Amino acid sequence: MLFKNILFFTLFLTQFICFSQTKLSGLEKKILKQVNVNQEDAILFLEKVVNINSGTLNTKGVKMVGNVFSDAFDDLNFSTEWIEMPKEMNRAGHLFAFKKGDEGKKLLLIGHLDTVFEENSPFQTFERKDTIAYAPGGNDMKGGNVVMLYALKALHDLKLLNNCTITIAMTGDEESTGKPLSISRKDLIESAKNSDIALGFENSTGYNNATIARRGASGWSVTSTGKRAHSSGIFRESVGAGAVFEISRVLSKFYEKVRGEELLTFNPGNLMGGTFVNYDDKKSEGIVFGKTNVIAQVAKVNGGLRFISEEQKERARDKMRLIVSESLPHTSTTISFTDSYPAMLPTKGNINLLKKLSDVSLSLKQGEVLPYDPGKRGAADVSFVADYVDALDGLGTMGEGAHTPQETVNLKTMEALISRTAIFIYRLVNTK
């Protein structure tokens, strides 16, 4: 109920504020012209980085994409740094870029270099069809990185970044965060503590929405064990139900008893059961051995949990623990949880940022910008910094089919999105 009230208030506030639209200044009109000059280069740059595979586990590819962006930020007079992750984490690392000045708000701009498309994916190359580009990872989120870069480039070309403080963080493992988070997100969080505002460039849901709240994400894993025996004896008092029936009970009860809270979802992503199960967490792959005439002695399911607050997350976990504790005959079950992304709440600071973005959008005749339903968005790196700074996300490219072989970028919207971002950044860095 609290979240609904906040969201309703935000909708009312953003609609009300639209009556005080700010007109574009002469300098802002020059920014638009400069974005237009660079537009075709932006699309070519997008094609270049899309054609380098950077699935999270392709650490060499992630770093290659990072090097391309690093060179581009060097050209804008940013200082760049590649931050390596420990080898045992099996993650490439992160690209950070810095510009320091003494005027305006200190910005943290967030992107990520990795995609869900690993080296074994058949979807690998950028293909342009008129104004649509089929692009693995182009919408999520190499396109957003390009929006960020070319907005900054337009400002740089006009010498409008000379006295501002901007930190750029492009993580190499957003799609599958390296563990422990205390290492993989340390530099991102430290950067937030030294900033005033964070802007995330995950894919956009359209001109008229931006993200002021995101659900958090965590993992859960259930393992059930049963008594291995000949299948003819299943259900006997001395043999019991077996591991597969036990884990089926658990999942069925999760569906009945845990499901239902607004903005809470949980998904079993993979399920294995048999005589032996061997699951590799790093590769998300498993090997199962079992015969139909042998009662399964082990079953395992791995899943994810999405939540709008820490309180909601803990309520769900408590219910899941209780269900797990009630085992079928001659079986036992355990559950474990792993934290991944915290929730991002719709704070007053985030609402205020949305108002400012909406004002820019109206100045450009792109329409007002309203808060996007957090139940329709996944988790993102901006959530790690939302406790420390005012934050806004969803400033990237428009497209469809993210995470699928039909992922696209709508190229005809890129100039408008880059223009809006450039003016938004310009206004923020000139605000005391």
C-alpha cells in the first residue's frame, strides 16, 4: 500500500509540474545541432561494439569492448581505469572514467559492458534493416552506453564539460554479478558516495517513462534428498517418496503460499533430479544421471526472487523456509539464499530528478516523463547506489526483445534520446 501511495503521488506531481516547462536556451539549441552532426558516427560506434561478443563469461570479449569505450572516453579528456576482478571470480572487471571540476552537481553515469549472449550464442552480429538494428546486447545495454557517450561527446565538442565532475562506471558483470558483491560492487558504491546524482542507461521503455524504483533480486537454491531404492518400493513406509516428489511438493507450496504479494515474484530457473546431480554455478550448467527404475536420491532447483523492499524479501524467505522444513517421508530438504541486487525505492530525490528530466523532455516536445512500473523492470546496477545518491534509470535506447535472439534497437529514436540526455546532463552539471 505504501508503494502504491508513493507511485500515485509521483504521477500527480509529475503531471502538475508539466505546466512549468522550461524553454531551450540558445546554447542548448547548439547542443542539439552537435548531436545531429555526430548521429551517424554514434550508430557506427554501436555496430562496432555490438559485433564484439561480450557475454559475461567471455572475459576477453568484455575487456575488448571496455577498451573501445576507454579509447572513446580518452578522446573526451576523461581519465580511464580498468579495474580487474580476482581470477577466481571469473569476471573481466570494470571500466571507470573520471573528469573532475569544481562546478555543479557531481554525476555518476552507469552502464555495463557485458551481455547475456555468450560465445556459443548463434546471435552474434549487428544487422541494420532500415531504422531497426538487430543487435545482440544492443538494447541491453550497449545502446545505452552509446547514448551516454555521444551525449557527453556533444557537450565536449562545445567545451561544456571543462569544469564539471563526472564519474562513468561500466561494469563487466551486470548480467551475472561476480561474487562476493563486496568486491564486485565496491568501486561502484564508493563512486556513489562521492557523487550527488546517479543516472543509469539501461534500455528505455519509451520517451514517456523513466525508472525511479527497481525491484531487488536475489537467488535461492533448494536441495532435496530421498532414499535410493528400487522404484517398485516407492511410497512404502520403509522407502518414502523420493527426492523428486519432495522437491515437487516444495515448489507447489511455494506457488500456493508465497505467491501473491504485490511486486513480489520468484522463478525456478532450472530443475534437476535423479541418482546423481552435478551443477556448475559458474556456467549455469548441470549433469544429471538417473534411471526410471531407481528412486531419485537427490533433486535440486535454482531460482530467483524479485522484491520491492528488504522487508518484503525477508517475508518471502521466511515463508519458503517454513515450507522447506515440512518434508515428505524419508526425505529432507534445505534452502539457501544469495543476495544479488538490492531494491531501489522511489525516494523524493528520485522523484525530483524525474521532474527535471520531464522538463527537458517537454522542452524538446517529446512529452512528459512519468515513473515506470517497477514490476515490469529487472534489476540493475543503479540499485547498488540508490541508498547513497538521488538516482534515475532507463535512459538508454529504445528497442524490443532484450535477452532474446530478436533483440533490436530502434535507430530512429537514438538522436532524440542522445539529445535529451545531453541537455539533461548539461542542466544538472550547471546546478549548484
